[in-house]
Amino acid sequence: MPTHPAIVVIPTFNEAENLRRLLPPLLELPLDILIVDDASTDGTQQVVAKFQGQSERVTLFARPRKLGLGSAYRDGFADVLPQGYQLIIQMDADGSHRVADLRAMLDFHSDNPECDLIIGSRWTKGGAVQNWPKSRELLSRTANLYSQLALGLTVRDSTAGFRIYRSELLSKMQLETISSEGYAFQIEMTRAAVRSEAKICEVPILFVEREFGVSKMSGRIIREALIKVTKWGLLRIIGR
């Protein structure tokens, strides 16, 4: 059995500098850490090894090549679910998700244990973004609005990647059926949580644009989300 009730799963691809900054404050929280790395070439795994030497709460899941964000989370969740954690946290490595906000999300869970999924939300009341160009903000707001309309979601930030899942919910969500990456992965997970009758709560966060490394956002990721949300919306119309 784990020594802590929660574990945070963090996918990485060339995030060495960001991990050097993220792991020390994370280790101040009562949780374990799993890094799922896609064969980084910038020394990311060496950074993880250094922290593993300092704390047994840090583990590495090394994958043979770049396989994508969605599959990294699926592999990470599948790895930790059998271990008995109560909470499984998903968090980006790039510095956009603040440890201070994770503290607030964990405190919110303590006060609201009935929440099956807590989303760190940019677009709920009190949420915000920092250092984003207007074009990026417009893209995110539009993607969320389209998802709400097409899928009948009440979640304000269904594309958010900062989340706390109760392990019972993840076990019900049939993760093997989740096939998306990028934006679409977050939306598909939100859709699956709704279909599992989860109680979803949103906590406002400040999303900070990365300072180091290169964003993994691409036109392919945006197209995947548009196509899949449209497909799911049509399936909703015909009752499937």
C-alpha cells in the first residue's frame, strides 16, 4: 500500500529545466510522484534520477519514444491504479500548473470529498491565464464553448489538464476506450466522467505560460479535437 493517499502523474518530453523547478515544491506536499517520460533527449530522465536519489516518493515510467500526451496519461493511470491510491492527480510539467493551486485543489477536496473529479479551471469565476497571447486565449475559450454546446457539458474548462480524480472514478471510466491526445484527450476524459455520472467540481487557478522549453501544441492536435468533438456531438444527437 502507498504511504500517501495521492499520487501525481506528470508526462514529460524534454522538460529537464522545468522539472528542476517543479519537483522541490511538489515534494513538500503529502503525495507521491510518477514521471512518464517519452525518451527525452535533454536530460529529463537524469533529473528524475537525481530526485529519486533524494526521495523514494519519485518514480519514473520510461517509454521508448514520443507516443503522445494522452497515451502517457493512460499508461501512468494504468500503472498507479492497482497500487491503492485514493486520489490520482494529473499535472503538466511545463510550469503552467502551479503547486500553490494544487494545494488549493487538495484543500478543496478535503472540504468537498463528494467530488469525484476536481478540475483546475481557467475559465470558471476567479480563474485566469498569464502571459497568453489573445489568439491562444480565444482558441481555448472557443474550444470549451464548442465542447459545451456539442456535448451538453456544464464544465467551463473541459480542455484543462490540471485535475484530481478519485481512483474509483478512473476505474469506472474504461480508460482502454480513451484514444485521444492533446486537447481531445482532456475533453474525452471529461465526457467519460460525465457518462460515469461523476460529480465534477471546478476550482479556479492561474494558468501561467511556460518560461522554458517548447510548447507541444500543434495544428494536428487542434484538428483532432475539432473532428472528435463533432463526432461525439453527432453521436449525442442520435442517442449514442
